[in-house]
Amino acid sequence: MNQKMTLKDIAQIAGVSTSAVSMALKNHPRIGIQTKNRIIKIAEKWHYQPNHIARSLKSKRSGTFGLVITNIMNPFYPELAKGIEDKAMELGYNIILCSTNYDADRQKYLINTLRNKGVDGIIFSSAEINDVNIKPLVADGFPFVLVNRRIRNKKLDQRIDFVVVDNTAGGGMAIEHLYRLGHRRIAIITGSLATSTALERTEGARKTLLEHGLVAEPDLMKVCNFSKERAYEATFELLSLPAPPTAIFAENDYMALGVRDALLDGGLRIPEDMALVGFDDIEACAIKGVELTTISQKKYDMGAQAVTFLVEKIEHTGSHLKQMMLSPEIMIRKSCGYAQSGGYTDSDLRLASPAMKSTRARDPAENRPKGKNAVVEN
Amino acid sequence: MNQKMTLKDIAQIAGVSTSAVSMALKNHPRIGIQTKNRIIKIAEKWHYQPNHIARSLKSKRSGTFGLVITNIMNPFYPELAKGIEDKAMELGYNIILCSTNYDADRQKYLINTLRNKGVDGIIFSSAEINDVNIKPLVADGFPFVLVNRRIRNKKLDQRIDFVVVDNTAGGGMAIEHLYRLGHRRIAIITGSLATSTALERTEGARKTLLEHGLVAEPDLMKVCNFSKERAYEATFELLSLPAPPTAIFAENDYMALGVRDALLDGGLRIPEDMALVGFDDIEACAIKGVELTTISQKKYDMGAQAVTFLVEKIEHTGSHLKQMMLSPEIMIRKSCGYAQSGGYTDSDLRLASPAMKSTRARDPAENRPKGKNAVVEN
DNA sequence: TCTATTTGCTTTATCGATTCAGCACACTAC
DNA sequence: GTAGTGTGCTGAATCGATAAAGCAAATAGA
């Protein structure tokens, strides 16, 4: 059994042609029932396993697609990848994992390799707003889906499938929440402005500030490129302002943890001296003593949905455009001061912006999925 | 360019045979220099890209291997996967990511699929001590490497490549550390005893206890199968003992966080009322306010080394057995009480067991790699 | 100058599975 | 009894790249 059995081998044993074997195993109608059964029996006996490579060569389908992310060590990705992998497996696909390491050349190389290796499609979560690698894919009609991040190109955007969270709404929710808790000087720690996520979260935040008659003061805006270290430094810059903010919105949790470190190092209390809201709801947020209020994305669902879109596209060529925007949800924990202050004030509620219309505060107890996912071994 | 160019297309354009093109692109010595250059130019002009599937069919090499893990959401794996992916890319390979979800049938199916898809080898990190899927691979001479976990089968073990951390030493280090800090009643929260990691950590712990004339009391041993919830419950069981422990060693950080939750919920202080040591050094351990003392594994290096072994095996058939055991390192933070107590006592140092011979306490400031890895965007 | 050797390219077989065309043979219909 | 329709299998081509074998023409050696 070391040497793999081929169709030819089985054909020889059964004393028929390879086509007969192929037909028998594929349940082709024009094969005799008795011959079929005989062949199937022989194939089973000899542990015949079809060679997917040969099959792919002929069929132009590999049953594999690529997943391009920036870096799997980013705590955002494992959950996304899990959703993708589970759904892919359910639909009969495997995934090749590729990390760009934030390197455009590497990304280009990876896409090229994936295509040469015959993947049926690509799921992209690392696209930048002007990503040059997207256009050729569209031009070639190569199946792909953007997940998490979009691009900024009106013509192109209307031809591209994607699954993202409504980052604008999310950014709005963070600000709205802090506003309702009485904050009027809110600083924003932004991600990389080359990404749609950061851009949209910033836009949403800005818009909500405006709705309340506030402006996003330049001094209170710190572009930190999703870097924890930069967020740490920026926090001290904010603290040394003549009029420091009373609350900080960090556009992802990782930066929020950097802010948190800075605040604690600076001897401030959270949320008493400074309220803090993050984005993503990575697992570390929920740890007792950290308890970061954050805007939660359904990363697992996002991944699964992207796979559904991609497979639909692969298997039904010419299928129509699929774009989905999931709603974020605010996870109210302790870093914002909601619990301490006893909730929103009436006057603030009266001023509630549309951003919070559909928002409900979930019980922190139900924040994390229980069961299998909670088993973490090694 | 939508339709991929093939060798045949290029041959037609150049007015030569496909073999000529193949030879030109592979720099075969028996192709004329001028013809070669002409062909190369044409291939470039038309963006010829070789079809890896066809190549694989002929060469029996796919340049891809499988990575079988239990669940990418387990915080232990991303770093391992990163090491694997980076090294794989460096050596010209891609990886297909497969999660078993702790399901033996799924694992079997995955291995089968991977082999049918023609992967050149498999890296296995989910093996259980009596894993039934390993033997057939050995019997077939299929290239694979175990990483993180080993199996327990004397005959088989001597024929299998692996890269693991010295879990026995690690378990010993945890106990030794607590012992030197004056603890004499140390509870152990174990992982699944179907895994070599948990088994060896337990053995190491037990051995070190014995070296100090202590025994691992059954009451102080809680089998928790790497479940955070189970660890939480077990902690309360320990607390309600007539003579509760003064320290707890949890065999991974995730369970340690469960223990931590329980202790905090029970109104105890860490480390004043209970010392706590974990294993793995996942990122959450280092967060301010958590600061879990833990036994650190070089997960990234482990992954990279496993790839090196696997590729060696793939590319040089008949290469000799490769087994590597990396040394763990203790990361002393705050949950053990080392800082509070001002370090080890003289008398304890005198009793130091061999387990700690090579141990040095690292400055917590150098715990986390800086730079690129610290950028976490989405 | 005539046999060797080298050079440069083409032909052909191969990898393993699939699929269409083809061809007996059986069966139905009128 | 002959034309027409099915049935059940074989043969050959195909997917795209590779490599061994083959075969001219050019070069070298004596």
C-alpha cells in the first residue's frame, strides 16, 4: 500500500479498461450494475484513492483556496481563520494559509503562487484601500472575496464581493457610548489610514462627534497604524495636552491594550481617570482585570460567510455580486465606566444618535462562547 | 491574459516545440543560447506562468505540505503556525492548514485528503499518545514530523522525527520555582492525559516534588483536560480542601487563567494567598494586571525547526532520524510571588534540584518580541 | 577526408483521471 | 427481417509539463 493504487492498477486487476473503473466509481449511468459493483469492491479492497492532482489537471478544480492574511499572530485572525476553515471543510474545500507580513511584494508573490498552484479562489483579508493586486484579479475574472477590509475605488468596488463589518457604525457606536456617559473630550487612536477599517472607524467616530456638535480636534487624533507601541506613546502625548481628553477610543483592541499600559504606567485609573473603548473584541479583552469595553465583530461568522460567497462564485460562474456588511455590537465591560456610573443619563439618552439605534448592551457573562472553543490544549 | 498561457502557447508563438520551451525556461544545457533567450523573452512578454498542477503530476512534488493542529483559536498555535509558515515560505513551500477540532475521525479524514491532494509531507501537532493515524504513515514511509506532542510507543517513537519542548524539565522547573519560594503544598492542574505534553509536565512535576521529599497528593492533582472551565471548578475544589495548597501549577496558561478567575472570584489575592504558575507563555500572560509566571516555549522556533526537518526529509530521502528537544524557560512575573518575596531564600537555593540548573529568570521587559510582531491590525 | 562527438531541437511517452467517440451486441418495432 | 434504439464497454484524446530517446547538422579529431 506504500505505492498508491491508480485507476490503471484497479483496471488491470478487474480486467477492464480504466474508463470502466472511472465510470464505476463515479456512478456513471452507462456502466453495468454488476461490473460496477465488482469494480467498486476491488477498489475498496485495494484501498484505491483517487489522485486529486491528476483530477485537478483535467477538471481545473483543485478543491483548495487561498487565505491571504497579514499575520496569523494578530489575535484578530485565528477566529476569522477558524470560521473560514470550518465552512470550507463543510463545503469540501481546503485552505492554503498565506501571511503577507505587511509586505506588498510578498503579497504579490503569494497571489501568484496560489494561482499557479491552481487554487479555485482566494479569500483576502489584507487588502489595502489602493491595493494594486486586486485589479488584475478582477480583470482576469479570478474568483475572490474580500473579508474584513475593502478597497476604495468606486468602479472596482462595485464589482467585488466582500464581507465586512460596518466599521463606520462601529466607530459611531464607540463614540456614542462614550458621549452618553458624559464624555465631551474624546481622543481617537487610529489604525493605518491605508486600511478601510481604520478609515471607516475614524469616519464613523467623526460623524457621531459632529452629530453631537463636537469636532474631532486634531490634537485628539493620533494616527498609530495599529501599533501598540505607538499607541502607548500617543497616550502620553494626549496626557500632556493642556486639555487632555477624558476618554479614548482606540480603533483596535491591541492598541487599546497599549493605551491601557500607558494609562496604568502614568498612574491613572481606568475608567475613573480615563475611559477607554477598543474595537474587535479579541479574547484578551475579557480577562478579569482587563475587561475592556470594545466594539465586537463576529469574526467567525464573517469568515464563514466569505467562504459561502466564494464557493458560490466558484461553483456557479456568473453568479451575481455579493456584498455583505455585518453589524458590530458593543461589548460593555469596565474600561468605559458604564457600570460605575450606573448607565447612561436621561439627558444623554435624549440626544442618542442613530448610531446606537440598534445597540444593546450584552451581559458580559455571555461574551465568550462556551464549550469546545473554550478548551485550549497543547 | 485571462486564459493562462501554457508551454504549448509559447511554443507556438516562438515556432518551436514545447520541449524547447521547457528546456529554455529550466536553463537546460542542451538548448541553444539564442533560442533560449528568444523563448524567455516571449514567455515574459506573454506572462507565462508554469502550471504547478501539471508539474506536480509529473514530478510527484507539490511544494505544499499539511499542517495538522487541533484548533487555530487555541492561542498556542498562531505562533507555532507563524514559525512554520515563515520557514516554509523561505524554503519554497506552502502549507494547507487543517484543524482536527479534537475529532479523531476528522483527523483521519484530513490526513487522507492531504495525501490524496499530493502534499509532500505533514507537520503534526495534534498527535495523542496512542494516535492510530501515525502508524500507517510510518508504514508507508510518508514524510511527516511531530511537533509539540509526541506519541508513546517505544518502537514507533524511535522511527519518528519530532520537535518538542522538554516538558518534563518544564514541569520540574515550575515546581522547583514554587518550592524555592517556600511552597510545600503545591497543587497540579493537569491537561489531557492522552497527550504527551500533559503527561510529561506531570511527570516532571512529580519527580521534582519527590526530589524534595514531597509527594504528589491525589487531592492536589486535578485532571482538567486543558479546559479552562474545568480548571475553574477544580480550583474551588482545592480551596475547600481541609488543607488547601499554597500554590498551583497549571499545565497550560489557558487553564491558569481559569484558576486565576476562580481565585479572584473566591476573593483570594495572587500571589499573596495563592501562588500560580502556568505553561506556554501565551500573549495574554504578559498583560499588565495578569502577569502570570509561566514556563515559556519557543513556539516559533519549534515550528521553524519542524519545517527544516520535514523539508530535509522530503528532499533527501533516506535522511537519518531527526529528533529535537528544546529547553523551556521560566518567565517570572508576578503570579508566583517572586518579586514580593525578594527572590529565593538561601536555604531553598541549597536544595535546588537539577531541574533548575540552567534556569535564569529573564527580565519581564524582554518577554515579548518588539517590532513587526507587535503591530496588530485589522 | 572520413569517422566521432557534440550541439540543438523534435518526437514521443509519461504522470493519473476524465470524457467523448466508437463499436459490438441486444432488444424493440413494424 | 430489417431498421432503429439502447446498453456496456473499449480506445483514444486531453489536461500541461517533463524528460528520455531520436535525429539531423555542425564541429572535432586523426
